[in-house]
Amino acid sequence: MASTASNSAGRFRQALETLTLRIGALVVSLFLFGIFIKCTGKSPLDAFANMYKGAFSSWTAFQFTLTSAAPLLLTALCTALPARLGMVIIGGEGALLMGGLSAALVGLACENCGPYTALIAMLLAGAAAGGLWIMLAGALRYYRGVNETISSLLLNYIAIALLNHFVEGPFKDPESLNKPSTRPLADEHQLGSIPGMDVHWGLAYGVIACLVCYFLIQHTTFGFAVRTTGANIRAGRIVGLSVGALTLITTFMAGAAAGVAGMVEVAAVNQQANASLISGYGYAGILVAFIARHNPLAIIPVAVLMGGIMASGNLLQTNMKLPDATVKVLQGIMFIVILTSESLYGRFKIFQPREATEKPHTPEKKDDGKPIAAPEGGLAVG
């Protein structure tokens, strides 16, 4: 019982430390962003007020925030899941593009199918394309020793080139002159809104995916194997875990999540595949994953916060005449501060177990250097 209480207290201290450092990092980020706004000749307080107004001040604004958060929930998983295996994957943008392109092409091929059949086919196509795209980076890491961070980053540029090639070439809609695109999806094959809200079903997909991944990582044998291998790959091999299979499965799941985000952007937002898919959701998802410390459950509130920041960009541009990329500056500042805050974990005594901060007891000694003996039936001082 004492051991269970100690473990619970340890988990509570760890959660409190994470929450404190993350909130502190966000406060520091906003302070630095305020200095940046001041350097542009604008009022930081006005900027923060406009950000709040554009993201959370009304039900309409909050729905816009949730719409922006929907793809972030899924692209964040693309970084968070491999991180539990000790890998740093930053290819969510490429997986999103491949998932969106594949979903659009499958949707056009299913023009004569029923709406549910078409949407399910698009969902599976997007997940498969994104999953295979990131699994390629995992395979290169495991079988050839290629750094997964570099390979997944470079795969983003290959995905952009492939998207441009297909929408400007073989699958271009002749009527899309100014902005090359595939033909638009049929109205009945588009992803609708959640009843009672002006937010598409992609938000529900993202929340469900985060909950499922949290359960999978924290409460299943597979998740235990992933966490064990991520903590010590040699120990994983010693106990007989198949590191190669874990790598391929985990990276496929990660890419599939980002691929579904691409499908959502096509079926619910753009209605066709074009350059609008290159929106930066994949890169923003990296920041969401790091702020959440790769915890699928924590990704949900962090994605909503980041969605609010992205949703406020238009208001900053309209009301304060700031560049559209202003929110990207804030994202960059947050990323640097969050990475810096990682070095602070374990440095504050207040979050450490009490026994770890106390000096070990030194037994009293007699003149001959031997510990003082305890009375019979009592406890020795040493």
C-alpha cells in the first residue's frame, strides 16, 4: 500500500512539474512575442486582445478555433506516436498532402458510389497513403540507419512536388485556370458539419484518434512494448521485443493520422486537392506534440489553444495591419522556449520526492569508530 501511495505521489509530482513548466514556457513565449509586437510599433496589449477576440470571445470565434484545431489533433499524433518509440518524425506535412491527394482521387473514382461508401473509401485511402509515407521514414531508420528526422523532413518536399505534379498534370481540372486543382468532389461526398455546430466532423475524428492512441499507448501490451523500446532499445531487444515491427507499425499509425487530416481538409474544407493543402498544419502539429510532451490526451487542449492562435491571424492582419505571418513568429518563439524548458525538468527540488532532497543519515560513532549499538530489542542507530 505504501508503494502504491508513493507511486501515485510520484506521478502527481511529475504531472505538476510538467504543467508548471509548460505554463511558464507559454507565459515566457507571450512575453517575448509582446516585445516583438512592440518593436513593430504596435501595442502588445491590443495584439493579445485581438487574439482573444478572434479565438475565444464568442461562440462563432470558438467554432472557428475548433475548425483550425481539427487537423492539428491528427498531425500532432504524427510526431507524438513515434516519439514514444524514441524517434523524431517531422513529416506530418508530407503525410497530410499524400493523404489529401489520395483521398481526392479515390473520391473522384467513387462518383457513382453512395456517400458513406465514398467517404469510407476516402478515409481509408488517406490513412493508407499517409501511413505508408511515414512508414518509409521508419523503414529507412531501422533497416538503413538513415536519420528519421532528416528523411521525414525531405519527404515533405517530395510530397509537395508530387502534389503539384498531379494537380497540374494528369488530374488537373481543365476549368481550374488560376489555381490548378483536381475536379471537385460531389456534394454528397463532402464531409458535413457536426449537428448543432458549424464545425466539420474532422474535429470528432481527431478527438477519437487521440483518445484511442492514449489508451493504446498507456493501457495495452503494445503500448508497453513501445514505451519500453523507446526508453531503452537494447533492453527491448533483450526481452525479445520485435523492434523492427514496432517501428513500422508505430510510424504507419502516425502517418495514417496525418493522412486522415489531409482527407478531412479535402472532404470538408477544399472539396478538391490543390496547393491550398500546403497550409502548415503538419509543421504546427510538431509544436502541438512537443507542448503536450507527446501525450495523446494532452494534445486535445493544446491543439485547441494552437487552433485559437492560428484562427486569430486574420484579425491581427485586419485590425492591426500586422503581416499574416505574425502568428508564425509566435509559433517559432513558442517552439524555441518549449525546447529550452525541457532542460529544466528535474532541476527543482519542490517537484522531487522528499527523501531524495534530504541528506542520508550518518550513524553516530564512538571514539573507536564503530556505530553505537542499540539496546537489546531496540533499533540500531546505524
